[in-house]
Amino acid sequence: MQRGAILVCAIALMSACTVGDDDASDAGQDGTGSGGAADATMGDGGSTGGNATGGMQDGSSNGTDSNGTDSDGTDSNGTDGTDGDATDSGDSSGAGVTTGTSTTDDGSTSGDTDGSTGDESGSSTGAQQYSDDPFDPQACFGTAWSVEDAAAALGGLERLELANATIQVRTRTCPGGVCGEWGEPDDWTISYLTWSGGVVTAYKDFLTDMNFVLFDDEGTPRLSMQHVTFPTGGYPDTDGVVYDLPPSVVDFAHLRAYDDDPDFEYYYQDLDYLVTDATLILGDDCAVWTANPYGTGEPFLEQYAAVFHW
């Protein structure tokens, strides 16, 4: 009887130990990132729990994920066997955040999960940035210069080149007078007339590479949009497309350029191209210029624009 009683007690003790080990194993899965957690958890053992939404981590995490394995064979980073692209950043305190993209249990993708804020243009400081597309309303906005602001910017100088940009052109078709959407803008190249003499007519292409200049016109600050060849041609700033402050529409604007290497010695060097409805919109250290083709009538099939930031 005593020997049988001892055997029963030994079997009972072994069963209790097995149950204890199973409980500890289950608990250990939670500490290394349980696969179905919906929110960030306090990791115990250095892994991020659930989907990779960041979260406070244990001091032993050292800012890295632990890719252990659950008892069901899936990865313990909470992505059902698929490692996310997210990486933790942080110091040894574990107070890092998860950035990048990661795959969650439902197959959806999350990015920049550290909760940081920024604008649509990608500014990391939260300040909205200008668009480089001159046809985009976000290309220039804010408070426009006054005459006093412009004079202060000159600071006693005769002229100041504020910015440089290439005029963009976009096109569309209007079959039967019904116009489609505007196409994507592209750099505009003007075919300037360089010779017209009887039966011979010649043209030469120039990229519309423009400087935006603030200059002192006998004590009054004015703005001039002008081709980069102006200095070579010796043109004054007043030969550009000139605007007062505040600017008014220039009904017929001359886009002048200078050819310092004509194809023949008697070809024109002073070149000119006409556009209409040349409009300048000023903002906070920026300007957008737009114009329409000359001599085509409406609906216009082309539109020109440039944005200057300084």
C-alpha cells in the first residue's frame, strides 16, 4: 500500500509540473508579440506586439523587433507569418516609434505609424510647402508684397534677381467646341522668328528660361519677368514683362530674347514673341505668372504658366 501511494503521488506531481510549463509557454507568446493584437502593446522581451503600430517597449528591446515563433508556427511579430517592412527607431529605453509600412493581420498596409504629423507636400515640420506645378493653386499663396515690402527687399539696390524658372505649357483638345481635360505641363520652347525675307522664313527654338527681377524704376519698385539672354542683349529691365505693385494684367505681353549666335549674319538677333492676358499673382515670397496664346481666340488650346519661389 505504501509503495502504491508513493506512485500515485509521483504521478500527480508530474501532471502539475506539465500544466505549469504549458501556462508559462502561453504567457511567453504575449511577451514576444501575439499575432492577433489590434493595438500597440507593452512588449516583454523586446518585440512589438500586434500590428506594427509602435508602442512603448521594454528596456531590453534596444529598438529592434523580435521575430520569435508562436506555438502555432506563425511569426510572433503579429503579422501571421509575414514580416512587415517597419523598423523600430529608438534608444535603449525602448521609447522608439515604428515607421515605414507594415502588413497587419487583415492584409491591409499601414505606413508612418508613429503618428507624426505633416502636410500633403511631405513637410516634416508641419509647415505647408509650395507646389512646383504653376497650374496648381498651391504653387503660391500667402500675403503678397506691398510697395514698402518690395522697397525693403531692394535695400537700396538698383535690381535684385529673385528667382529663375522655365515657363510651362499645357495643352488640350476641343473637338466641336467641347474641351477635354488639360494635359500634363511641360517645359515650353518658343520657335522665334529669326528671318522673314520674301520666300525665306526662318525660326529658332529657345527654351523659356526666365529670371524674375525686382528693380528700382526711378524710385518705384517694379517686377520684371525676362529671358535669361537679357544681359547678353543689353536689354533694360523695362523690356521684360513689367508689373507694378499690386500687379495688373498685361493684355499683350512681349517675351523678348536675344540670339548671340544667329545662323546667318543677317538674321535677327532681337527676338520677340507675343502672348495675351499675362497675369501675375503674388504670395508670400512667391509669384505665379500665367498667359494665353496670341491670335488664336477661345477656347484656348494652350496655356502658359511659371512659378517663382524665393
